[in-house]
Amino acid sequence: QVQLVESGGGLVQAGGSLRLSCAASGRTISTYAMGWFRQAPGKDREFVAAINWIGTSTYYADSVKGRFTISRDNPKSTLYLQMNSLKPEDTAVYSCAAGRSASFSGTYSYRNMALYDYWGQGTQVTVSS
């Protein structure tokens, strides 16, 4: 089992920055692909960003490309999401997820929520205009 706990959310003005963290406990996450997803009120959960198990490949939704950066520190069992140039439409609950690396094949597989085995509870990000 892997337990995931997000932190770092909050209220920020448009154009500002936030850094989300996702701390993992239980099993080591070094063999898991990791991802960030978000869900805005009244909308479906959507893919934000993902990173492969060793951190050499990253993937982003078009809506955040160039503004968000995903990274991981395997010895610390922590996943990060640096969010810059935030927009009101980035307002959502952000959740991290972990999936066994063998489950993923190809760029678009990382967008598939069904391939992730463990999920955190989420952290609220609110961007005011």
C-alpha cells in the first residue's frame, strides 16, 4: 500500500505561484509513475501532469504546458508540482496519484486515471482574478 498526502494548496492571485507537494508513505514510490490531476467544481477530474518512475520523462496537459513543472525526489518519497502564472481557470482540487510503472506504455497512457493505483485526498487551489 502507498499512502499519499498533498499539501501546499491555498488562495493566490492570478499571475501568482504555488508549489504543491505530495508525500508518500508505505512502500517506496521509486518504482511508480506519478501524476497530478485536478477537479474543478461541476467538472470531471482531468489530467494535469505526470512523470515516469525515474524522473526522466514528464508529460503535461496543453492547458498547463509552459506554466507548470512536475518533479520528484525519490529518496524523499515526494512529488512536486510547481505552478506559475496561475489563472482563475486553474482553480480546482489537485490530487496526486501513483501507478506501477509496468502499467504505462506510451505518452498518452499517463493521462489514463484508471492506470493509477493510489490517490491522495487532494488539496484546494483557488486563483482569484
